[in-house]
Amino acid sequence: MSVNTIATDAAIKQRHRAMWASGDYPAVADVIAALGPRLVAATGIGADDKVVDVAAGAGNVAIPAARTGAHVVATDLTPELLTVGESRESDLGIIWRTADAEDLPFDDDTFDVAVSCVGVMFAPHHQPCADELTRVVRTGGRVGLINWTPAGFIGQLFKVMKPYVPTPPPGAQPGVLWGDADHVRGLLGDRVRDLTATAEQLEVTAFADGTAFREFFKACYGPTIAAYKNIGDDAERAAQLDREIAELADRFIVDGVMQWEYLLVTATVAG
């Protein structure tokens, strides 16, 4: 890897850290809190399992995993999120560690289970993340992932915001590809067996209408904050994005309920 490539990659990671530290992502994580126990159950995490939660944020998976009696390490590129997670923990023994999903600081075969819940999908380079998820898990161990699908609400939100955000750096891949089963199968390849991929729906009742959703995400969600920051002082474009986000959310709110589609993937690490 050239010096220029290393410097560019470091700059990308720094922007990602700053984006996820902006706003109040733990408040967003509270809206989707049900995904954590869902992933714990799907991967069969239990007492004495050694678990790594990759791109753990404030611990939506790490905390319910630890409550089963598992030994959990929660990693994230953004230390501010880990600090929130640690403050929410109550004597569960979770290890909170700043780490890059594309280069985990663990030996091969360290864990029984590796999980990531709408986390690893936001790393810019997908293949290194998939390589790391399987590398750190022993043969016969499990990998479990939850990621937003391209066709679901959050995937559509990213589509709406795309014209308003900076051009991605060369080589960066769209995060919602992790919500495509064929893409994930290709990433994990023959390093896993018994892979299952199921589209499921998260029921969200936190927002009365599209305007309420938009204002919450403008204040709390890093990628949305970044889109408005990129618009700057262009009031016309900001108003246009305001309308588009609210209209999208209104289309998904039915009798006060939204359905946010995600892809649940589980697999066993092959020998």
C-alpha cells in the first residue's frame, strides 16, 4: 500500500469517526434497540461464548449478548459511542475497545461468535471487513449480521440523501450492499457454510409523521447531519432535502407504524 493510499484511508476513517460522533447516534440506536436481542437469538449466543461485536456503537448487541453470560468485546471506530455504551452497562464485564472493522486487533480463531448490527455496513471497504469477521472466529463458530436492505426504508433514505452528500472516495462501496444476500455471500465465500439470509421488518412507532422523523434524524443521525452540512448555506437545496426526507417517511408511516426492512445473515465458519 502506497504512502498516499495510507494517508487517504486514514483521512476517510477520521471523517467516519467525526460523522458518527456528531449528533446523538445512541438516541437513534434506542429506536432500533430490538435488533440487538434479535441478533443475539439468531446466532445462539449463550453463557461462556466468546463474542466480538464489530462496529458496536453504544452496545445494542453487546449488552444483550453479555446478559446471556457471554464474554463480550465491543469494538467501534468511534470511541465516543463506546463511552456511551460503557456508561449504560451494569457490571456485565464487557470490554470496550476502539478498533477498525477492516483491521481488527485480535488473533485468528479468538472468538466463538462475531456479530455486527447495522455497523460494519458503514465501513468503506467491504471485503476486508468480511475477511476479518471470519478470521477472528474459530472453525465451527458463528457469524451474525443485520444490515439495512437497499429496498427498505433506510436504504431508500440513503438514496434520497445521495445527491446531497460528498462524492465517496475511490474504492468505497455503498453500505446498503450489505443488505443484499448475494453480495454478502460473495464477501464471505467458502470461508463459511450453512449461510442463511432472511429479510425481516423492524416495527418503528417513534414518529407521528414525516416531519417528526426528519427533524429527529437531522439532529441525531450522523449521515443525515453530514448531508445538511455538505449543503452548507444553500437554503433552496436544504429545503428540497427537507421535503424529500419528510415525504419518504410519510410514505412509510401507516397508522403510526413504520416498517424498516433489514437482512439477517447467519453462517458457520468453515474449517
